[in-house]
Amino acid sequence: MQNETENDSVSSSEIEKKEEPKEETLGAKVFYVSKEIVITLALFLLLRNLVVQARYIPSASMHPGLLEGDRLLIELVTKNFDWISRGQIIVFYRPGDPKPTLYQLLKSSFGLHDDHAMIKRVIGMPGDVIEVIPNEGVMVNGVLFPENYTAEKSIEHFGPVTVPEGELFMMGDNRNQSSDSRFWGFLPISNIIGKAWVRFYPFDRLGLIR
């Protein structure tokens, strides 16, 4: 009986030793922490690109309000376009340009954009009749459209044209140095990426986009 008890005791001790958890190595801890950081970063980038994107102004077409090199946050819009109104500044893909590839979309997740998106101001809504009068301004449905943000008046006549349903008429604020709807036609609403929200750089010009 004593031998059986001793054997039982030894067996229990051996089992306890086997069940003791092994201490994690430094490499395992580093791997675990790195994995958590990568997952958190991936989720952050995904959520960020579902809500806002960072973009920069590449040209002088939106002078004087937006200058080359300005950094903006764009509020992304994919379904509901009820917010669109005349005077709104939006970012979009130009009609006829190829949509971004998977590689470009992945790069955009890290704020690296090479899809040649454009930024212009909404001038004409569906059904509007647009005419540009040289050195005077833009006529919308026969009425001079009030604008206090343009660099100068257009020196060339355009129109009149009627904006089709589901499309917009876009113009740059720097009227004589802008490639816009006067040259490449109406913008399908489905080409919109989002609306300009806030300028975050340079810091001395930080503020909402109007």
C-alpha cells in the first residue's frame, strides 16, 4: 500500500510539472505585440479611408482659395449625394479617365494617391442652363451667379448648355487656367469621390473649405 501511495505521489508531481505553462520567449512577445500593432494600424487605415482621405492641390486651377501644395481632408461620399449644391468644392474622377486600379487603391490607404483625381467647384446642377459671359461671369438659368472666390473672370464665351440629369457642370476658380466642364463636358455624379472639408496644411491657413 505504501508503495502504491508513493507511486501515486510521484505520478501527481510529474503531471503538475508537465502542466506548468512555459514562459514566453522574447521573440514570441515581440511577434505578438507586432501582430497587434499591424492589425490596429490596418483597421485604422480602413476606417479612415471609409470616412476621409488626405489629398493635395497639384495645380493653380483653384486660385486664389486653394494653392499648389495645400493639403486637404476630403469627406468621402459613395451613396447619398443629396448634399451637393452650387458652389460646393468636390473631388472627382474626370469623365473618360480610367478608374483607379487595385494597386492605386491600396496605395491610397496610406495616403499615397496617383489616380489623378481633380478638384473643382459645382456651378451647374441637373437641369440648369449654363452660359459663361466673357469678363462678366457665369449665368445660371439666365441670372448672374454670385461669386466672390474667383481669381478673374473668364475671357472666353461658353454655352449656353443644359446640364443633363445625373450630371454636374464643374469649373475651377481660376477661370483662365482651369481644365473643367468647358473642355471635357459634364461630370457624372457617380464619379464623385467626396467633398473638400478642411485644409490641414500649411498650418497658417488651417480651416474649413468654403
